[in-house]
Amino acid sequence: MSEKKQFSDKKINRRDFLRSLGAGTAGLFLSSMLWGCRKSILNPKPVSVLLPDQVWGSDKTVREFLANLYNRLPVTKSLTVNWPNFTVFDEAMWSGYNNYQNQLKNYPYDWWSIWDYKLVRNINQLIHDSESKKASKLSTSDQKKYHGIGRFLRAYTYFNFVTRMGGVPLVTKVDTYNTSKGPAPLQVPRAKESAVYDFVSSELDAAVKNLPDNTDPTKANKWMALSLKSRAMLYAGSIAKYNNMMSSPIKTPGGEVGIPASKAKGYYKQALSAAREVIKSGRYKLYKNNSNLGENFYEAIVNKSNNPEVIWVEDFHLNGKTHLFTYFNIPRSLREDNLDSSDITPSLNLVESFEYKDGSQGILKTRTSDGSDFIYYDNKADIFANKDPRLYGTVIYPGSKFMDKSVSIQAGVMVWNSSKNKYDIVTGSKLGQNYKDGKLMVGADGPLTNEENCTNSGFNLRKYLDNHPAHGERGVQSNTWWVYIRYAEVLLNAAEAAFELGRNSEALGYINQVRERAGIASLSSLSIEKIQHERRVELAFENHRWYDLKRWRLAHEVWNGDPNSPNTMMYALWPYRIVRPGDKRDGKYVFVKKIAPRFQNPRYFRMGNYYSAISSDVLSANPKIVKNPFH
């Protein structure tokens, strides 16, 4: 499946087409072409047609060429690329137009497949030319900087390749097709999976020596490279360890897939060393600018002013490069336009993974201990009292606010039937509908069975939504940035690597920094399960869940296709108002846990999903390429 195509097996309409494009400039283009909201002011010089000598004509043209490369970097999901697929794991479900994600029976083998050697060639050209006479017009320091940027971009690209495909051909120079020799010299076999990770490591080391020593999160720098290395080497160590703990390890005879267990310790050491260097530099710290810990966690992602936590971002600007993520995902009652809202709606599965502040399990209390009756709450938000504040910073839940406005999440009313000695559930036919007592029956934000563009899970997404007025409109759009790497991840990378190396005290220190900032009890002991849990809640919707479960070799166990598993079905929490005149419970709220009505098929991760399928075009063009296992 191509990087930006998401609805390939069904007909798409205008809204689906808009989502499938997945590009900030695409949103701008469609705003002007489809709705006539404004003219696009993004008209950069087409640097892709510049000759190599022209690229190096000035610092300006080099920067234009680099912008082209940055915009082409592979990313699985972001605010502009494939973001609907945040709803195909267990973090969220789809509540928007159409029900494709909720009907998914299994993950196609070609999902996340990538083989972009045109990008590799362009990066190789940059690296080569930065040390050639072509770059002689630039200062020596600028030549070194651009060389370092090239090595960083190549490392990041190959890291994306290996996490999706396993070992890939390592092409590090610009080859030219020779008609007399034919294609054979260009048909490079796949390298071992471990060799690609080793290459990524060495490339980042080379980049660090040449990259600027600053903290600009929008341009490659030394700390960005070290942070990426901490992630990449953690992945390699995990695969080396946990793949070989499987009853039948996933591997190929040539090592294109599968890393020897003996290499795990070395990779963990590299991950810890790189993370330590970032930590000890003092250049970054956890965001602690707001005393309201829930708001503080939200701001740690979206605040673009004096944010000490962000290390690498894709930035957006209202003067040109914007996106429609808020437009598509803002709660329905708060939308500022008339078409879309509430597409990504977090699952109860994720919500209950957030602990209580005292560190106890995060299961929400809806029934009495003996199960004989509901627990009655004065306000909808009361059920979430004392939960990990990161829940508030990630999810808009019943009774909470966004943009200083209350969301209206209510599924109906429960009317006491004395003759039956039980409640009758009454739901309406439209959003915002009142009951006959004149009070709210169905929230303006849902949930309402089968209604689109309102929450079906009982929750809305907060993380990454833009809280500035009009930024949910197509004519303005949002400029919140996409965070590739932030300091909290580096601390968690360090914690996991230290734990795997038996340095539990050091690991606890790192993970407890993250928990302390969140406002949740510190851990006194550590296990891999606790580390896995911490990454799930801290890094939700930041493009980690899929890769974390894959590298721990847990994905096939968590998403096992069993409809009776609590992990494979997406659960909802539906609030109801009690109608029981004359009783002290009248007007209070109760909650029902249920499988979200629009969700249809359990998540099923097959063994062949650990590595994406190599396309038939690649296989036919290069007979030296071997297939991935199970394909």
C-alpha cells in the first residue's frame, strides 16, 4: 500500500479523497480548489528539476532541495499522512464517515510497505556532492553541516525501511545505469536485518560529528540524531531478544529477517549511551509550565512557545503550510465548519490503561462491588476523578472541556420502571435531543448508534487538536506541529535499555521522572510489563504502539483475532442520565461499558504482519530479492 493511500479497496468520495491525500499542501490545495476558501501561497521553486550544479549554486537552493527531502521522508502516520489509521489498533476506533476501519478483518500484508530508492538516491547525491567541488561556493562549515544532514536523513530513511521490511538493499552511492552491462550491477540483494541497524547506527554517529549543536526542533541537529539512535538501537535490541524467545522465531536463512540474540546486549548499550548523552546535556527537560497537570501534558505536545521537551517536529505555519487534523477530529458540538468531526475517538481500552494517581489499576468503576447496581455520579466527569492526568491531556471524556467549552457526551436516559423494578433505557433519534422532562437525552456530541461524525466510543481525541479559534475551519486550518521525538521518549528509551541491561535503579530513575511530571505515584520496582504500560499511555497517538508491540513480539498475542478478547474489540463507555423523580438518584449519571456499536471485527495481527510484503514489481525487477516470511 502506498504511503499516502488509505482507501484503496473501496470507492471514495470527496471527504475520503481529502483524507487519503495526507499532505499539508494537499489540504491547502483542496481548500482553494474545492471550496474556494483562499489562494494557495505555497508555490516553491520546483527543486526536483534542478541540476546538481544548480542545487549547490547557493545556500538558498541547497535549503530548497533539503526542504524537498524533508517533505518526502517516510512516516507511518502523522497529522497529514495516514492519520485515520490511528483507529486500526487498540488506541481508538473510527467514528467518522464510512466504517472501513471498523470492518477491518485483518491487516493486509502490504501495509506500511516501502521501497523508496528514489529518495535514497537523492539523499546519496546530497551526501556525495557536499564533499565535492560542486559545494565549493559554500563555506567549509556549511559543507560539513549539509553532509551531516544528509547522513541523518539517510539513517532515518533506512531506519524506516528496516522497521517495516527487515533487511533491505544497502545502497550508499549514486549508481548510473550502463546499457552495455545491463541491470545486473544495480540488482543489490537484501542486507541482513542486523546490518541495516548497524548501518543506521554508524550513519547517526557520522551525522553527530557534523550536525549543528543547537536545539532547533525543525532542522537536523546533533541531539536529534542521538535521540533517533536511542530509538533505533532499542528497536534492534528488542528484536534480537524477543524474536528469539518465540517458540518459532521469525527469520530467513540469509538473515534478512531475524537478529541473533547475541547482539541484543550491544544494541541496548548503544541505545542507553545515546539517550544518556541527550539527558546529560541538559539541553532538554520535561514540560512543566502549567500547574494543571492535565493541561500541562496537553501543552507538552502542542505548545510551540518555549517548549523544552520537543526534540524533532514537523512544523506548520498559518502563512502557508497547514493541515486539517483538527477539522476532522474536533468534537461535533465544537466544530467550526459544517462537514466533519470526531473521526478518531479513543477506545475505553486505552482510557482504562491510564492508572489512578496512586498507581492502582485504571479500571473505571461503573457497578457496585457485588454488581447489583450502578454507581451513581453527580457529574459525568466524576467517574474519572483521580485518574492519571495524562488521560485528560490525551482524551476528551464526558464532563470535560475543550477550548473552554463543555463537550456534550450522553447516550440517553435511564428511566426507572417500578413495575419491572429496573431501568428502561431511552435513546433518541437525533443528537442534542431532549427527553420529555425538558432535559438533555442525547448529547450533541453523541454517542448515538450508527450516527457518523460524533463519538461512538464515548470519547474524543484531545492530543494534537488545535485549541485556537477558527483553526478547525477549512479556510484557516491548523498549524499544530507533529512531534517526531520528544524528551519523554528519550527517558523511556533509556529506562527500557537500562532495565534490559540489568541496571534497574538507573531505569527506575528515568521512568519515574516521566511519572512524576504526570502527577502519578512513582514506581518502586520495575518489569518489562510496567515499561510497556508506561510507553502506551505516555506516547499514545504518537506513532509508537504498532512498532512497540511488533518489536516486543506481542502484536500477534494482543491482537489475536479473538472476539472474546478484551484487547481485540474496541470498547465504549456510554453515559446515561437517571430519571427517577422523588428519588435521591434522580438526575445523577451512570455509565455502561459495551463494545462500540459501530465496531464490527476483532483486530487480527497475523505472523506475516511483522514484516511488510515486498511488492511483485520489486521482486520481478530484482531476482536477488527474497520474500519476507509468511508471504
